[in-house]
Amino acid sequence: MKTAQVGNKVPPFTGQTHTGETLSLEDFKGKKWVVFFYPKANTPGCTAEACDLRDHYKTLQDAGYHLLGVSADTVKQQKNFADKYAFPFPLLADTEKELINAFGVWAPKKFMGREYYGIHRKTFIVNEEGVITHVIDQVKTKEHASQILAL
């Protein structure tokens, strides 16, 4: 599976957010947005990344960005994560890995010599036409908002 690249159009998708509402590509039509993929809700790196985005949410909004966090966690896990840290943006529960596979972020990983499949932490910036304009491969979890704003 190839990771989505700059210039690719985001494929149509539909999923459930942590609030139970249905979200689709149509909801982002005409908007500039950031979709960030993270391995697992409530883990240290993912918490640091999402909290950094929360802390700079107003600045990101002022820059015209709408945010969407995505992992393979369940709606309940996403809700617990969002409620615990008061995230002002939706978290998509992509348990079927529809969007995860569409962006090509489900891939082999290595940890302590063990190989397994999992979500690679990546962020994609999408323009008003649904085209990817930037890909952040090396996400700095504690400085992620500034990485986005520097683009």
C-alpha cells in the first residue's frame, strides 16, 4: 500500500466521530483541512500530539484549518480520549481502516525488534478542492501545530 502523496485527491469516506455523528468528505468541501493519523488514543505520543493541536487550535482555525484526528480506535475509546483532554476537533473512529488504508498509513512497523502492522503517525494538509497539498512524515508530537503553521 502506497502512502497518499501531494497532488492526490482524498477519496470519498464516511465515518463516525467520537460524538457519534457521521462525518464524510462532503463535510470538508470548500474547506482547508488537516487530517492527522495517530496510532492509539490515550498513549503518550498521541496524547502529546493531540494536546499540542488543542492548545494551538485557535491559531490553526485563524489560519483557516479544520482538524480531523483519525485512528482505528472505537467510538468509545475516541470519546474517552476527547473528553479526557477536551479536544475541540473531531476524532474519527476508523475501526474498518477505510480512511487509514486510503491514505496508506497502515503499514509494517518495528518496535524492540518485533515487526507488526500499525498506523504510521502522519499528517496530511488538504485544500478546498480535496487535494493533498502537504504531507508531514516526521511528526514532532510536542510541536505539531507549529509544523503545520510553518507550511
